[in-house]
Amino acid sequence: MAFESGQLNLDVGESVISDADNLSSTMVLRKQDRVVIAFFLTMLFLFFLIIHFGASRNADDDIVLSYEFYINPNNATKAEIQTLPGIGVVLSRNIVNYRKDSVNQFDNADDLLNVNQIGKKKVSTIRSFIKIDAATNPDSEK
């Protein structure tokens, strides 16, 4: 690099660039570079399309994990009873205490109405999760 009479000369191999016009003409991208950039931008565009439209799937395409469980209030633990919707520590304790204190076992879900602090609304909420087996309750075959 040399300074001569206020002009900047850059030595690039065999040629000398001394003009801004000549410098701008060397900034033109080669065809191979343009192809690479076009490919990259196309892939970026496709990525965003997939992200955007991939989020709006049909409900039939989704995998649904479901399980069924039933609680037998005649032999369930407090922790198992607490898995019922709307049943917490106090209500599970009341169910277990009623079961221990009572001579009769639960014959159906409506028998839970006899438990302290359980009403019709609570029984209707948990009814589908209650299953009383005849094998665990011999008195239910009356």
C-alpha cells in the first residue's frame, strides 16, 4: 500500500485498484455465489412455510393419549381417592373414615352421599370414575 499524491493504491496481485469505480465493479457476485445465496434463501423460505402451515393440522392427525381408571371406594387408599376430580385431602379422609366406621360398604356411587361434605354435585362429577366390584363387596349381591 502506497500513498502517492493523495491517492490510495491497493496492490491486488497483478492489478492495481485506484478508483472507486473499479472497486465497485469487483464487488459483483459470481454466478456460483448467486446460486448458493438463492438456494439458501429458498430453503429459509420453505422452512418458514413448513413452520407456519405445519402448525395448522387436522385434529385427526393428532395423537391422543387417554386412559381410563376406576376407583373402588371400598378398598382404595386416601391417595387413590385423591386422584378423583374435586377430591382432596379432606374428602378422601372423610371417605376412608366413613368406610372404617360404617358397617356397610359402598354398594354404588350414590352411597357416597352419606359421607360428610359430599353432595349430589360432587357425586355426579366422580360417578364415571367409581366402579364397585361384587368380588370386593360381598354385600352388594342383595
